[in-house]
Amino acid sequence: MDKDKIIEELKQRIEEEQAVKRSEVMRNKELLERIEKLNLQIETLLVINDSFQDKIAKLRSLLKHEM
């Protein structure tokens, strides 16, 4: 192989690696955003769950006292 061809192949490899790196960075950003959204959903569900637990506990208590 001549030097020019080797240099071109190396440049091509570098470009490909840089493209992969940019793609990975974008994917990581998307995944971090998704994780944040899921964490928010979990927090919201915990609040809703706590609310229902309180209501259910009060209703059970009322039922026990009525019997």
C-alpha cells in the first residue's frame, strides 16, 4: 500500500469513530432524559399510592368500628 492510501484509510476510520462517538453521546442524553421522566413518574405514583393508602386505612377503620 502506498502512504496516501494508508492515510486516507486512517482518516476514514477516525471519521467513523467520531460519528459513533457522537451517536453514543446523543443516545446517552436521550437515555438520561428517559430515566429522569421515569423517576418523575415513580414519584407521582408514590404520592398517589400514599393518598389511596390513607383513604383505604380510614375506610377499613370505619368498617371495623361499624361491625
